[in-house]
Amino acid sequence: MTPESLFVYVGLCVLLAISPGPDNIFVLLQSALHGYRTGFLIVLGLCTGLLFHTFIVTVGIAGLIAASDTAFTLLKLLGAAYLLYLAWGAFGAKPVKMASGAKDTTAAPVLSGRQFYRRGIFMSMSNPKVSLFFLAFLPQFTNPATGSIKFQLILLSALFILSAFMVFCGIVIFSGYFGQLLKKSDRAQIILNRFTALVFVGLAARLAFSTK
């Protein structure tokens, strides 16, 4: 890629990562509720899940998913069911209290760090539209004359993941600070938990009724 096309590609990646979607909304809300550490673990999980989409696009599986209505429907329903599961957990979540006199401004999350990391991975992997997006978006920036298409796809995916990681980390920092204020109000936490559940239900419905 020329420096100009690389600049355009990375700029598009950043814009796509910023635009509202299930992943960045998930990062925003969970960071606000559980603090910086949880937010960064979820971001790492989401980026790990993007490696899965890179793999299936590179080996051509995403093309099969795009061609099969049954496979696409099963995957999107699986993703919608997972979002509904997250909605149920958020709706019944209890307020998190800080220990008296504690210096650490992030309260311990209900789940372990490993569980939040896995949640991020599954959140990304269970959305077939990410693979279809990679399949439609990445090849537009490849050039068979310059070398292996598979290598170029891997490189482009790596740049996309790096761009998404930086954007998501920015979201974590912003919402993590906002979340510190929420720790002082049980009512505010309950309202945000209920709002989170409503958002997840909406995202589940959007995914379930989405088309290719």
C-alpha cells in the first residue's frame, strides 16, 4: 500500500470503530459499571475475537457463510441469544459498593477477569456480520500484483484490530472515569444496569432480524 492509501485505510478503520455498534457500546457500558480493568480485559477479548474473523476470512470460510443462508441465520441467532443472556445478567445486577477508605477507585467486578475476557471473545465471535464485513471491506485494499493476497488480508486485519484497540481503549478511559462517579450512587448504578439490559435487548433484536 502507498502511504496515501494506508492513511485512508487506517482513517476508515478508526471511523468504523468509533461508529456506534454492539462492541463499542458493550465496552462503554461495562467499563462504566465495572471500571478500567474490566474494560481493558473486554477490549482484549474483542480484539482476540477479531483474530477469529481474520482467520475465517483468510481461509475462505466467510465466503461459505455469505453463501449459506442457514449458516448465517444460525450464527446470528446464536449471537442474539448471547446478547439476551447479557441483558438478563445486567437487569438483575446489584449495585457495586466501594470499600470504606479504599484508595482504588475501581470496585471488584462480579465476574473474574478471565470471565470478562472470554465474554469479549464470544461477543466478537458470535457476530457473523463482522466476518462478512471483513470479506467485503478488506479485499478492496489488496493488490494481487504486490504479493500474496492472504498475507495482505492478514496485514490489513492487523491494522484494523490495532485501530479498534486504540479506539476502544479511549472509550474505556472515558467511561471508566464516569463509572467512578457511579460508585457513589446505588440508584445511578441500578438505572445504568437497566439501561444496559435495554440496550442489549435492542442489539439482540437488531442482530436477529438483520440481513446480509
